[in-house]
Amino acid sequence: MSELFKKDTVIRVDECLKKFKSDLKIIALETTARTAKDAANSLKCELGAIVKSLVFKAENEFLICLIAGDKRCSLNKLKKTLNKKDVSMANANEVKEITGFSIGGVSPIGHLNKLNIIIDKSLSRFEYIYGAAGHPDCVFKITYAELLQLTNGIEKEITE
């Protein structure tokens, strides 16, 4: 068993996955998945099948946007979706404090705080997608429909 599976952040993600569906498993990669491009190369899959978990601050609250690896989040679309004027990326310290994960390993699930989650519809193009699993070298494979259900995410078009 990989030492990665003993890390608290990976255990937290694994527990969420198992509660949802017992056959979902964390994959420990031999090469890094710190960026979407790294993950796609490691998994030998399309860049768009990698789920980027981006943390935003919208006025006084934080939220997570799940975006396909080959897309960019549109701040203008996000502002309109949220009906908020002041929306910006969270900094590394805020991300760690709010989610319990470091940038490069932020998972769509298992956050320390309850966060609203917006899932960009462009992820639905793929049969399977891959989310970070609490460490830059760990991911999990899931369908778009399962990710929606698991995260209670709201489907929106928020990419450029």
C-alpha cells in the first residue's frame, strides 16, 4: 500500500467516496497530477477529463468551481451566476484553511467546511472524469452524473 493512502487528506477523500459508492477508488499515480496537464499526462487521458477544483471568494463566502482541465473559468459568467460583484480567486492560505487541501491536491469532496459547488457543464463531454484526491499524486475516477450527485453541485456554464 502506498504511503500516500496514509495521509489524512487522502483518507478524508476516500471516506467520502466509500460512503457514496463503495467501488470508487483512489488511484495513486507514479507521476504527479499537480496540474491538470500533469494529471492528463500521468493518466494518458484528454486534458478536459481532468477536474480542476478552483476555490473562489465571492464577497464574504467561499465556493468551489469544478472546471474541465482544458477550460478556463469566466469570472464574468461566475459573477452573473452568483449575482455578486466582487468575485476573486482564493489565495493559497485561504484554500488550505477553507478546504483542508493544498493547491495542487484540492479535491471536489472532503472539504473541512461545507462549500457551495458549481460544476461546469463542459465536464459532461466525458464518460469518466478524474478529480484530485487530497494529494498532488492521487486522483479518483468518476462519471459526471456521479460527481454531480456526490458533491450536490449545481450545473452551470461558467467557462470561457
